[in-house]
Amino acid sequence: MAKTIEQDGYTLRLGEEQDAKGGGGERQFLRVTLIRRPGLFGRNYNVRETRAQAFDVPNAVPRALGEGRLLAWRWQSLRDANALISHRLETLAGLGYEIVERSKGTRGEWDWLRDLVRQRLAGRTTQAAPNPRSGVEALKDALARLGIEPAQIIPGLAQIVNLSEALVTHPTPEGVSACDDVHLSVLIPFLIEHDNESLREIGMRWLAIPSVLYDVEPWVLREWALSDGPLAKSLVRRIEREGLALFGLEGLQALSSARRRDTRNGARRWLERLGEETRATKTTSASPRR
């Protein structure tokens, strides 16, 4: 499982009356925690439940029974995760468990940066799904205001996209596949368009992995290609080779009027080729049979 941060947690103990029914002289414990995985957007919360037991003697240390389980099959918003943990605590109280400890989790080293970027995003968009372009601008703005040096950026990015620093600087296909698409849509433009040459080189390593563009939402990819910066320039060869697979027919039609001439030409060549194939197919089907 990807690295997670515990934000809130409850330790519960099964009441003596219910515990006595089980016998064996051991007390049953549960640890229910609200956890968060690093991420810039949306649904990054879940609830983990871990079971443990200890002999009913003073100061006995509970022994964990397994690594625990997530109560939701998908990651959720903070509100939904809080509702889930409240519902679970009510259920456990009905089963005879009582809360013996509540603890707040520790914040990660780069939580302040993630929270600042999320705060900037919340003020810039009212869309159901945040615009990745806003995410890039928010990240740039936050780092610029705080005066973070390029050498200090990588550890923060690694925490945000939930990868190791080594995988951020030297990405692998496996690392790319483990990265959320919305994180890719912020990370790649941020690196490619950065003023620092070393960060731009890292961004080009990401783009050099053939599968990375297929992990980005098609409409985000189209926005990249329609821009007039270094990111659009780096996509020209991919448009020429894989334009139809990457963008589809509608995407190619949009790119045929892009500001960059090489982007327009690459898209138009695909459209011309598709038109020729369509005409050839119609001619073949219209030929009289013998």
C-alpha cells in the first residue's frame, strides 16, 4: 500500500462482560484510524481498522493481529471518511466496545505545502474536478512565495505524488503506473515548464517513458498540445507517431487549429490519412461484385 498518514485514531477495548464470554483471559482491542494518503486533490481519505489482543493484566501491551483492513473499497473525501469512522464507532459501541484512547496523528514533513496548494486550488475553481492547470499554477505560486530552492522541491513533490525521491528524479514505467493521473497532470507541466534546467530534465525523463501520456486524461493531454510552450513542443513527435491513439478523432480535429504550426501539421496529416482510408473503403464497398 502507498504511504499513508494517520490523522485521527481511536483505541477501543471490548467490555469485560462481552470479553468474559470469549474466555482465555485475553482482552480484545481495536484501533480505528482516519488515514490520508498524500495527494493534491479530492478523495484521499479512508478508515483503517486493526485488531489486537492482550492478556488481562495491568500494563499489558496489545499484540496486533494482522496489518488491518480498509473499511472503504475506494478512497473518499474527508467528510465521507469522517462519516464512515463515526458510523463504525457507533457500531462497535453497540457490540460492547468502549473507547479507551483517542490520539491525533502527526503531520508529514511536507503537509504544509500540500495544504497550501489545495487551499489555493479551492479559491481558484468551483468545478467538481479541479483543473490541473490551476494545480500547476497553484504549486508554482506556493513555492515562489515561500522561496523554495529547486534542490528542495523534489522531496516535496515526492510526498505530493506519493513516490520516492528516486522515482521522481528517475521515473520508471512502474512508478508512472503507481502515480494518479491527476498528479501526472500537475507534475509533468510543472517540471517541463520550470525555469530550472535540472527540473526540466527530470520532466523530460517522465515524458520519455512511452506509457506516461496514456495515463493522462485525454482532455488534459489535448490542453497540453494546444498550448504554445515547451510542453506542446515536446509532444509534436508523439502526435506524428501516435496521434490517433493518444487524442482520438475529436482531439485531432481540435489540434488541427492549434497555434503551433508543427502541432497543426501533425494533426492534419492524420486527418488526411483517415480521410483517404475512409474514401478507399467506400470505393471498395461500392465496387460491383462479380
